[in-house]
Amino acid sequence: DAGVIQSPRHEVTEMGQEVTLRCKPISGHDYLFWYRQTMMRGLELLIYFNNNVPIDDSGMPEDRFSAKMPNASFSTLKIQPSEPRDSAVYFCASSLARVGQPQHFGDGTRLSIL
Amino acid sequence: SQKIEQNSEALNIQEGKTATLTCNYTNYSPAYLQWYRQDPGRGPVFLLLIRENEKEKRKERLKVTFDTTLKQSLFHITASQPADSATYLCALVSYNTDKLIFGTGTRLQVFP
């Protein structure tokens, strides 16, 4: 079975550019989560969706960040404009409907903003 | 304030010994606590889940305990192997949310 698929794996871009990260969750999973991981702050939840609807975006750092889930098999996280402090590894995860179910993570997008 | 704390120092042990990792939390009432393994350049991988009303859970060489009085979970790997070297993350889910909150992780290094 295919796991969570993220693209691109690496992204290097200049400050001020728009960045779009993509995620395909595991088929049949109702929850989708976006995380950011840095050495200083660890793994932080940015936003999560249930049945394609955003439930909690309180972790989104600023209005420069936005996320969409147009259908059950695709989600995007967009940063516009990007800043050097956005450099991090961004993970997408999905899980089944029930609370407390294990989350299945993709291998992340390593983002570097110059 | 709410905190989940794991040893930031790396844990170095010899192959064959039991590794014990600690996860302490404050100002949470977790319904579930989970442990994940993360290898360099990869996403976290789920290992074990333990519920509030469970004291202990085992899976092969892994054992997790959950003490809601001490507000602590311990994660044990028996007969450790170099292949167990990784960062281990604890995470909890509170009763009133679907969100998983992660600790910062402990790096385990098993030497042959």
C-alpha cells in the first residue's frame, strides 16, 4: 500500500517567492495534518482537516501561510511570500477517523528559503 | 503552561542492554499517549499507543508504561540493537481535541 506522498522532497527558493507543498494522504483516511519540524521547536502542528474541512488552523504562524484540501486525495500548503525563517521540514500526515488513531507521516519536504 | 518533556540529551547504550526513554507532561489530561520513531530524513513512524486506563503495553521488544499520577510514560527497548538507533518521539492526545502534541524527542544510539 502506498503511504503518504509528499512533493517536492526538497525545495530551495529565494525570499519573497511563493512556495507550494503538496500531499497525497492514504486512501480512506479522514484526517490530514500539516506539521513543521525545526531543531529549536520540534514538531509543531500547523493545521488539520477532517473530511476535507479545516478544523483547527491555530498553529499556522501567519497569514502568509495557507492550506487547502480540495478533495480527499490532495492537499496543499502554501507560503506567500516566503521568508528565511520559514526554512524547516514540513510533514503531512493522515489518519483514520477515530480520535487517537496512529498518524501516518510522509517523508517531508525540506524547505530552504535563501 | 502545557509541556511535554523528553530528554534532550542523546541516550547512548551498548547492544543487548535495555534502553529506557522518558516522557513527562504537565497541564495535560491525555486520553492517549503514542510513541513514534524517526530516522534521519524520514517522517515519524508509529510504534505504540497506550490509553489512559492502561498501565502497560507491549509489542515484541518494546514496552510502554503510562502513569497518570506521575504524569509520565516510559518507553523500553529490550535487547537493543544498532538498528534501534533513531530519535523517539512521544505524543499525546487530550480528551477535548483531535490534535496530537509531540515532545521534542530523544535520540538513541546503540553501539555494537
